[in-house]
Amino acid sequence: MPTAISRCLRHWALCLPIALAACGGGGGGGDGAPPAQSCAVPDRQAWLADYFNDNYLWYQLSPRPSPSGFSTVESYFDALLYDGGDPIPGGGGALWPADRYSGLQSTESFNRFFGDGQTLGYGLAVAGLEVTAQPSAPLYVRYVEPASPAAAAGIVRGDRVLSLNGREAADIIAADDFSVLTPAERGERLTVVLRNASGQDRSVQLTATVHDLTPVRSGQVLFSPNGRRLGYVFVKDMISQAASPLSSVMADFRNQEIQELVLDLRYNGGGLVSMGGTVASYAAGNIGAGQVYTRLLYNDKQSDNNETFRFSDPGDWAGFGKVYVLMGERTCSASEQVINGLRGVGVEVIAIGDVTCGKPVGFLPSDDGCGTTYSIVNFEGVNALNQGRYFDGLAPTCAVAEDFTRPIGGNADPLLVAAAHHIDNGSCPVALTREGPQSRAGAPRRGNTGADGGERSGMSGR
């Protein structure tokens, strides 16, 4: 297997780790550096210190502790992360945030997700992030992967979770501990007690498997109350496997001569910069073709890696001067870049839902040669107008609360209903609009790790 993966990875920047599989697997650092001298902890820690010093966006500001005080690679990794608080150059007094974005995972898991378009798990995602510190709130199933064990067992969005492996939902919420939803290996079991919409309880046992992801679904042509023909598509993951189904959906939209486009990115945690650019290019059409979609900007040591991605016109159509995006706090990284990139070329984005996660930075994932892939912040992304650094997230045009008891993309889905209302009336529907979006300013943001069974968040520069 090759030991240097930088050439393959240089194009993966705005999502999470993405394509080690396409490069042939593990190897050296994302900058072409050799792997660790050995897989002994001290050698791996030394490799990690060098990698941070050369490639970390915040290398000039981050701590540089000696590895001697850390017994594991993981604890040393955490100690190397930037803790924020320094002024952003030209930021008008704004401060860099603490690094809640960088992470590590097994190379096997990385390759499976970003290379093969698969994941290990149950396929069950709950609305845990949304009920933080609210133990008396109901814990709903918010998403089920279509090819997963949870789907095969008949679990659906809107089912209420009463317990997981015998632990009551209230206790899980209070402890903010959803780790049971993330199995370590195939064959692990999860017992879920659920209550359906009719008030009937049942117990379901799920077995963890490796299953295919469904990155694009629910492509359909709908009509607003006033008869406007709109194309609605749910895009879950910015991975290469999204290309073919997205092409089919958009071809159907073109054939049916849609008048409005609605992109549902509410659960899109990111992925490949290039795939985000493809999604945005379908929306912009020839409005954006050839213009800058995003620029990836590295630290001063790696500025030769600075890269520009441009809009194409894959749908070969005029595009839309106004695009509707359904979003929320799980809309992250490469999916946020879709919004930012469109706005950079003058496309009006009407954002429906909640404030996004706030991740305008990305990675060049790197394997230390010992089976671990590190995704440290290597670059920031800006649009054609040099706009970026939205660390507090992107605010919605219409702040609309999600209803987990309603099917995604259904005729009673509040986010889609609000988009249709805005299409017809040019304003947000008062009946669905909250007093204001959930405030992100003034309070520390925490990373969306997907711990409640959900999406990985990240942006990788391919």
C-alpha cells in the first residue's frame, strides 16, 4: 500500500475525512510526510506533534505540551488542540473559537464511510442534541437510515424512545450519554423500547451491521398552495455515492420544468468539498458556471496548497436566482459551504429552520501508519466574496422549529410547509415561525459528534 496519501487527499478538504480508500488505504501524513517511526506510543505522539506544527491552521496559537505527561495518543491529541480566545486578524474584534472540530477515528471506519459509502451501526438516530438538559422531554427517533437494521425492524421517525438497553430515556438525556447508539463492532446488540404514534409500546432488538448509506433520497416534484412547481430533494451526505442519484433527481426536475428548488440539508453533516460544489452547481446552473465556489486557505507553511473550486453546470440549465435550503444545527461544514458558496455568486438563499452548526473549516485527513486517521483543522473556506468564518453558524431567513413526529418532506413537515409559504408569499409563515432562532452567540458551541446516532460532521478538501 502507498504510504503517502497527500496527492489523493489534497482535493478533499471541506468535509470530514474522505478518501483514503480511493488512495489505497493507510499511510503517511496528509502533507506527504512519512508515517510514524513505529507504532509505539512515544513515536506516534512525536509524529502527531510534528504534524500539528506543520499542518494545523492554528499552529502559531495552539499549545505545544511535551508528550511525556500523556500516557495515550488520544490524550495527547486533545492536549494539542487550540483552546481559542485570540483575536481574528481583520475580524473586527471577533475571537477565534476553541477547536471543537478536529478529531480522530480508526482508518477502517474512515475508509468505510468516505470511501465505500457505508457505516457500522444500527441506523437509528434520535433527537438527543435537541433535548440537551431537558430530561423530561420526549426523546424521538428523528432519522432512520433506509438500508439499516432499524429500518428493517420497522422503526420510523416519530417513534418515541422509552429506553435503550434498559436505560430510561430521561436518564440518557440527563447524562448526555448516547454512546450505546454507536457500536464498536459488528454483532453488538441494542434493545430499544419504543412508543408509536398510536401510543402502543414495543421492544425491538437490533444487531449492528455494516450497511450502505443513502446519501440522496426523497427527490420529488411538489406544488405550493398557489400552484408553483417545486423540486424537493433531501441530501444527507456529501460523499461520492451521492453523484448518481443526485444526477437522476435533477434530470427529472429539469424534465418536469420545476420553477423552484428546495434543498433539504437539515441532517447533512458535510463531506467532500467537490460534492458540495456539485450540489450548489445544480442549484446555480449557468448563473454560477465558471465562477468561484470556494477557496480553501491553509496556514502560512502550507499556502502552496491553497485551492480554488469553481461552479460547473451539471444540469445544463439556467439555474435559480433564488434557492430554498432547509437547515438546522446539524447542517454542517460542506453543507454550510453550499449556502455560503451560492451567496458568493449572487444566488439568494432563503434558509428555513435553525442556525447551522458553524464550521467554516476543514481537514486533510491523515493516517499515522498505525491504523488511526486524524482530521485536524487544516484550512478555512471562503466564497467568491471572501466571506467565511461563520463560527456562530448561518442564521435562517425563517426560523422554524422541526416537528419530529412529522415525516421529512411530507405535506405537514413544518420546514417544507414554510418554504412553500415563502415561495407563494415572499414572507415567513407566522404560525410556524419561532420568536427567533436558537441563539449561538455568547455561549460556547459544542461539536456535533453524531453521538446520538446521527451524522458525522466535517469538511474534507477533495
